Amino acid sequence: MIEELMEKDFHKVKHLFEEKPFVEGLRSTLERIPVPKHVFVDNRGDPQTAVIVVFRHTDLRIWFYFGGRADNKEFNKEFRKMLYQEPFIKDKEEKPVEFWVELSNKDWEEGINSVLKDPNSEIRLYHEIKELKLKNWRDFIPEGYSVAPIDLSLKEKDHLKGDMYYNYLFYGALRTHWFPFEEGLKDIRGFLLVREDKEVVSFCILGFLTKNNEIEVYGIGTLGEYRRRDFASIVGAATVEYCLPKYKSIRWVCTSTNVGSYKTAEKIGYERIGEYKRARVYSNQVNSWVANGFLRSINNVLESDTNNTLLLNHKALILAILNRKEESIKIIQDLVEREPHDGNFYDTFGEILLIFHEYEDAIVKFQKALELEPNGWSETYLKMAECYKELVNYKKTIEYAKKGRELAIERKEEEWIKRADKLLFEMNKR
């Protein structure tokens, strides 16, 4: 039996998730972050098994937190049925939906297969910092570069608009964790490294603030051509220097395979205090419950942030998945007219046309996206390959599948490598 808790009763399940380090991020999600959350339990009065579902509007991912008893066969069966219920409104190869799955105890680590189909496990490393080791981080800033805070002053940097990292931070990550936006950014939420006051080359952003004043490095990254120059260490150390006197604890979490991430953390002064297992699932099958969950999440933020182009872009795609073609096309057409130099919108336009089987027009949009974004995206090449496959142009299918695969390998995008391999295997059989 499955029952859903009202938001005022979320506190009833918190004790079911206390065993793992990700509990701070979960508490922050329940307490502060204004995204749609569903809490499903086996018994409202005395829950022994719980699943918290969070729809992340910024990257179209679904987060699941499994807590309590993992051997509740009736609950597990009903939840699996709900998640994979028919009819599927999307069962295609264009863009898989990603499920991130946090498991609160060893029993769930071993028993998650009873709920999810083919989950892939990964080990997460958990770090905290008590003292900054890289105290001389300013000495590593090259001439022509500057470190800037991530706060309300970011809104005034019009010359950075269109920059890939600026758009990710301003329209995505920041608006997920700091809400209301203007209030949240009155304080510093991380640091940027900017080249010649023109381009964001590296960033460290904070998130998952709890009521207990704990905080986490939500994201850290450096543009490909600027890597191996310790830029992440600079922005990471600047963030720690600012945070240490201000917060009760500062956390850094990454996968065990991300050597660059945990080596950077250790260089700054973070110490590893534990590890835990997380699962990940990709699904090309999306039912109306999933799609409408994303739509509610997006609309919730757009009510107070009507010009958030990232979310409008996601909304156009979700409407296409829901077969609401006219609404979807109108939104994406408005976006490309408003931001004609943003390749991401053309990529989405192409994907929407692909969903509606307008393959030749989709290719034109994908080509425009790659023209505007010379570095490109592996998935854009692979979606073009899908279009050519449907148009029975197998030579072009192979050409673009190989391009997508090469880029995915360079960027270590495992899921897109698998997609490319599958497509090339199909072509080799012809």
C-alpha cells in the first residue's frame, strides 16, 4: 500500500534517512528548495518505508531518496508499478530521462532492483573541511584573470550574458538553490574566475544550505580548454576562505571515479570522512506522471521568474513530450527570436521537431546549434544521426554518430557513448 504525505507532515520521515551523509542535502531540499516534492510512505501514521521524489527543473532530472525498510514487498511493487505505469507518452531514443537515486541504508543498496529497472551504482566520496590548506590561492591567479563573487552583482555583468557558465549559473543552478532569487543572492554563493572580464572560465557554487547552517559545494567546473591549470583550486579555495567563519560545516561530494574532483578537494584542504553508494537510471520511457511532475516544477518557478529562458527552454521540450505541439513550438520559436545567438535553443528546437518526426527541419536546427556553439554537444550530433537514420541516409547516420561518440569520449559522457555504440551497431548490421 502507498500513501502520500502532506507537506506539513514531511518531518515524520526524516528519521528514516539519518544513516547517510547526503541527509544534509535532503534536509535542505525538504526545508528550503521550492521544487515539487512528493513523499510516499507505507503508512501515514507510522511510516516504516518512504520514498521522497524531487523534480529538478533546472536539468530535468528526478531525484529519489529511498529510506527505511527495503523489504516492504507490497510497497516496492506498488511504487514500481506507479513509476513504470503505462501508457508511456515517450518511448523514443532522443533524450533519456535521468533518475538519481539516493539509498539511505545497506538494505536499500542491495534491494533497489526490486523497484527500479537496471540501476547503475556508483560510489560517492564525502568530504568536509576544517582548515584551508591552500591559503596562498591568490598567488595562482594568472595575469588578465580575476576572481569575482557569485552574488547580486552578477546580474549587472551584462557583458557576460551568452557565456555558457554564466547562463548555467544565472538561469539554472542559482535559481534552484537560492529562492527567492534576489534575497538569496544578497550573500555570496561562491566565486568565479573570469578571463579579461569577458569569459567565465571556472566557477564554484554553493547550495543545499540547511536550517542548521550547513552548506555544500553544489558545483565546480572549468571550461575544457582551461583545465589542468588549477583554476578549480583557485575558486574552490576562495569559496572556503569565505565560508569557514560563516557556516557550521562545508561539504564536498563527488564520485569515486572523478579523480580530478577529489584531488582538487584534498589540495584545498578537504578531508574524506566517508563514502556511500548511489544509483542512477536512464529511461526513454516517460509516463504522464513524470512529465507533468516536471511541468509543475517549471511552472512553479516561472510564476515569479517569467523570463527565465532556461526553464522556458525546458518547458518547450516537456510540452512536446506531452504532445502539446502548438504550445511547444510557440515557446521555442519565441526563444530563438529573443536569443538568436544561443545554440542551446536551436538544439532544443531540433529535438522538438525530431519528436514530431519532422526530420529534415530538425537537422537544419541542429546544424544552426553547432554553428553557434563550435565546441558542440555530443547529443546534438547523435540526434542528427537519428534524423538521418529515419531519412534512410545511413552514410550520414554513421558520420554523425561517430562525431558524437568522439566528443562523448573526450568529455567522458558514458551514457552518450553507449547511445552512439548502439546506433553504430545498428548501422553495421545493415
